[in-house]
Amino acid sequence: MEKESENRDKDWDYHLRSLSQNARDSTLANDPASDPSVLHTVKKLHEICKSEVSEDLIARVYPQMNKLFQRAVAASLSQTRTSNGLLLLAILQFFLDFRESVLHDADASLRTFFRSCLSREFADPVVAEATIDFLNQNRTKLLSTFQSLLPQFFPLLLKLIAWNGLKLEKSFLKIFPGVISPGSFLPLFPSLVDLPILVVALEKVERSSGSLIGSSIASIQKSTAPEMLLALMDEAYTGSTINDRGGDSGTEDGNNIDVADSIFLDLLKDENDGLVERQWTSPGTAAALQVATNTPQSDRLRQALQLTPRILDIYFRIALRDVNKCKFPSNLLTILIKYMVAAALTCALVPLLMTRNSTIFPDKVFAYEVRRRLLKFMLAAFQRSPEFIALLKKPIIDRLGEAYENPAKMELALQLCWAIGEHGGGGRSHKDAARELFESLELLLYENLSSSRLGLNQDSTLGSTNSTFRKSSQARLLCFVVTAIAKLATNHRELLPRAHVSLGKVARSRNADMRVWRRANDYLGLMKEPAICKSILGPPSGQERSPGTVNWSEGGSKMIAHIPFYILSEQEGPPFHDFSFSDILPSKESEPIS
């Protein structure tokens, strides 16, 4: 035991002398990471301090560690060829583990690392992997003590994962929830959706300016739109401005980004709302996306197209469950505020989903996967909080008016029609909003009945596949509109006369598609049977049913004969006996096994 203790003391003295030598001005002062033994020394001293649990040893090591950290930061800023990332991470681990013993401000050191080192070395796969491992290893400490730190640097973390791809996916997704806070929740969404665009922009920077390792993108002069977007993402949400690059911001030369471009100035005016939307209208971005679409995809781009939907899955899961969990004090006075803020953030996110549904990176598989998730989340948000439909009636009405522009907007309009009808336009307490939504649906219906642009006459001769698809899509849209009108009128009785008029016009129309015509006639028939109509078309989910209506979940055990014949799978004539709901709603046992 004495011999082991003596050997440990010798190792301690040796490594401490080595650390002191490297921390002083010497031949290695301008590039301390160029000597591999320095990293080994830092890790060894950290192990000894941790095993000995001696505050005296920690106090002797800390000053030298701090000096070495500052020299490594300076070396990183001087753009040396040697990577200082691993050395800085090792010293940061020492600071985090012993910050209370030496009263070290670890927050400032972490900020310095992100801004000075990682912003220049995120493209280095070794540094990127070590950074993600470091964040995972210290996830509990970071989330409990440095809650506001990671959200400030999510553009940098996204660049890291975009450039290094799937090999860091599992590790990144473990720390990803820590990036989400009330302040970063909304800005994070468009940045996630545009991860493939970020890859395209990074690759364009690399082709035009050389390797991304060792240089800050924010120092690129006279950048075109994609590079300017990246430069802005470097600065956005970090608490600094474009012209404030001093101190620990990551540059020593004071170079500023060329802000003569009007697009860049527009982005700078409103970081939260304008960061993504305006860059879609930029000619430079449009040209870059066109090139990316018409040329073979790079490995990085293919990986980003696979990774983005899986990141969105986690983002939406957190948004629905606990968007601001552990971000507020846990006392009783803040519980109500917590859930109010969570609901407000989710409600504010829905219009962003509507806007971005038709502006997604132009890859068919990627666009399908992302849109499917956007619509699923939107409907889940309406299911959880039906009043969102009333609160968001203006953007919903705007989207209904855009149904004809492209298939993506058509599908969004279909889903919105379903949600309006399913949730009664926000519920019975939102009669004014329901009336406005009903009027929009009426307008959409009347436009189709009076206009020849849809070509819904089923006997017309179609000249192309596109014409057939357009006819089928528009007929599907009208089916959803007719259903929404019927369901709204069922839940808001004051709208029934107008619904009778609207559906009657469809039933009398000679140009309506057979599917639309049949749907309108079915609903007119249902409305003559108020109790059955309420059972089938309403009330909205979560609302109390009126007396006398049917609880369909108990249908398999109840008998009833007064059911409209047209819902019996087109069976004609009166029933020859009293039948159970199981004749209409098959039981689980009788359903085919998929």
C-alpha cells in the first residue's frame, strides 16, 4: 500500500509539473494541443483529484488548468491547424466536476468553448463526437444548473449533427430534449424542418471557401443567401448581435459580415419569425435548392433527409407531453402558469405548421414524411385543445382559401375541414368562430358548384392523368367540406337552416360528383332524425352528449330498429327484424387480422 501511494505521489508530481510547464509561456504556448501528452496529463490529474477527493490537490491543479484553458482558447481563435477541441473538453470536465470546490464560473467557460472552439471545429468528426459524448455525460448537471445554456446554441448543435450525420444520431437524440425550452421552442421548429437546407448551405460554403474546420462561417465576406443564413444562425439566439463579435464571441480579427444584402437585413429585423420563411424567397436559396434537386444527392444530404423526420418525432412528442418540463420552478404558484405557457406555445406552433406544410425541401419521400408528421401533430393538438380551432380561425380560413394551389395545400385544407367538423369549430361556447368557419366552408362549396374549373361532371371526357387526379382530389375535398358543414350545423343548431340550403344545392346539382351528391343526400336524411344525427355527426369529442343520443362504444350490446337505412352499407328496404349495432359496427373478433 505504501508503495502504491508513493507511485501515485510520483505520478502526481510529474503530471503537475508537466501541466505547469505547458500553462506557462513556452514553445507550446501558441498551440498547446500540438503535444499529445498535454491531453493525457489533464485527464490523469483529473482522475487523481477525483479518486483522492482532496480539496488541496484540486486547489493546486485548478490555476494551471485555467491558464491552459485560456491558452487553448487563444490557439483556437488563431486558427491553428491543430484541433484544440479535445483538450478544451477535458479541461471543461474538470471545471464541471470541481466547480464548487474552486468556485469556478463553469457557465462562462462553456460559453467560451461553444463560441470559440466548437463554432470552428463542429465539422471535425472527432471533436463533434466528443462534444456530444460530453453533453450526454453531463446531461443532468447541464439541465439542472445551466438550463439556459444549450438552447442558446442550438443553431451550432444543428450544424454539428447536420454535418456529421447518422453516426451521431443516437447520442444527439439523448441530449436533444435539453435544447428545447420555452424561449427556443418555436424558433427550433423551422430550423429542424430545414436541416437538409442547412446541409446544402454548408456544402456550398465548403465548395466556395474551403474546409469548414478551423474557420468561422460568420467571417465569410460577401456571402450569398445560403451562407448568410448560416452566419445569422451563428449569431441568432446567443444574445449577441452581428456587429458584436468581440470578447468570447469567437473571432479576434473583428471581421463583420457584409450586411449590404437586403435579404440579410430583413432576416436581422425579426429573427424568430423571419429566420426561415424569408430565405425561401431568396433567389440565391432557390438556385441552391434547384441545383441540389437536379444533381445526385451527397451522403450528408441523404443522411439529413433520413434524420430530420426522426428528430421531428421527438420534438412533437415533447411538445404534446411536457414542452416546458423542468424549465420552471416547481412551486405551486407556477403550476398553472406552466400549463398555460405550454398551451400557448402549442397554439402558436400550429400556424407555423400550416405555413411550412407547403414549403419543405423538394424531395418527394422527405416531403411526404415531414408533412405526415406535421398534420398528425396538428390534429393531435386540436384533439387535446379543441378551442385552438376558434383561436386560430383566421389562419384556418386563409388555408381553406388556398386549397387549389397545390396538392400539399389541398391535403392541409382537407385535414382542417375534418378538424372543424369533428370539434364543432372550437366547441359550443365558440358560436361566433363556428359561424365564421361555417361561412368559409359555404363559400368553398358554392365556388365549386358555380365554377367549371373543377370539372367534376362525372360524364366528362378527361384528357390526361393529371385531369383525372384533379377531379378525384376536388371531389374528395368537397366530401370533406360537406361533412364539416353537416357536423357544424349538428353541433350549432342555429346553423341548421343554412346547412339545409347548402346541402340541398349539392343534392340538386347536376354537375356534382356522385360521391359528393350521395354524401349530401345522406346528411340531409340524417338531419330529419335529430337524435340519430347527433349520435353520428356530433357532438364534438370530449363534450357531453344530449339525452337520447347513442353511445356508439356500447353499440355491440344494444338493440335499436330506428336507424336510417342508408348507413347499412347500401341495404335497401326496411329491416325484417330488430338488429343490434354489431350488424353495423363489427366486433374486434370479426375483424380480419392484418
